[in-house]
Amino acid sequence: MRLRSLVQWSAAALAGVLVFGACVAHGPDAIKRHLWWSGLGPVLPHETFPADCSLCHVGGNWQTLTQDFAFDHAQETGVELRGAHARAACLRCHNDRGPVMDFAARGCAGCHEDVHLAQLGSSCEDCHQEWSWQPEGQIALHRRTRFPLVGVHAVTSCQRCHEGAELGRFVPLDVECVSCHRDDLARATFPDHIALGYVDRCDRCHLPRTWDQAETDN
């Protein structure tokens, strides 16, 4: 039993030395950050918090907050949390990555990965509302592009045109009809569109209400 205890103590001591060594190698700031985790201290610095831990935490289980715990984020910090932000766990923003203001200064990209690969700008609120982060008003927003969506195009799934749309990838596309409808053009043999040179300006005969047959806009 003593041998097992000695081995466990030695392993713990070695781990501590390694962590301390890594901290020293990265400077005093790294040492301070490491004291927030790994059992050496809280994940968040509590230097300015009340000394009575039981005001917020259940005694004997410091990971559980008291049932009557309340924190007015707007009053205490000057930053109001709305929608999904108000429902997020504190540690999603306040953790050992560093001061939260460093990330907030970068806007949405400070905390949220840009799955759109910088193709849709940095203003997430142009497409997403804060209550659920689901996109809304996409048809209206598409009217600002080189290819406004009308008729059957407006009810076509994004994936039909934008490969990777299910992952939030919307790389700009060629707006010529043949870019998406090359196979349809090849099948159009009555009359033979290719032989007659009907390979562009499809809207001269086809209207966006339906693509089943031609209908002139006269």
C-alpha cells in the first residue's frame, strides 16, 4: 500500500513539475492562466469575487451553482445577453482561453468559426437572428446578388446550386443558365436547341414560373 501511495505521489509530483516547467517556458502570464484549471484553482479568476463561495456554489460540490443563483449580466458587466447568448453556459465564453473581451473585440468571429469561408462578410446578423442563429430572409437577401431568385428558383434547395451549402459554403457561381442546366440543354431536341444555336438567353422563351415547356413573355 505504501509503495502504491509513493508511486501515485511521485506521478503527481512529476506532472506538477512538467506543468510548471511549461508555464515558466511561456512566461508569468502562462503560469497565472494555468492556475485557473487542473484542480489548482477555478477555471475563472475569482480575485474580485466575494470570499463567501456558498453565495454561488453548493458546498462540497463546487461545480454546482445554488438554485437561487442569479447574475444580472447587463447590470454587472454592461453587456446584455439576448436570445441564444442568454441561454449559453458561462464557460462557453468565460474560460481559460483568456480574457473574454479579447475575443469580443473581434466580433462574432472571436467565438464563432466562419463556416462560410469569408464569402459572406463579417456581419453575421445580416443573415442570422440572435434568438436561434437560424438563417432567415434568404430569398430577400439573394436579391442583392447578381442572380435574384424568382419563380421556381426561389423554391429550389440551396444545395441544388451551391455544393456544400449544407455546411454553410456559398462560393459565388456563374450565373449563366447553362452552368446549371447543361444536361437540360442537351436533352432539348424538339426543337434541337444546340443545332439552332439556342444555347444562351434562355429567358427569351422560358419563364421562371415553370421550366417544363417554353412560354414566351408576350
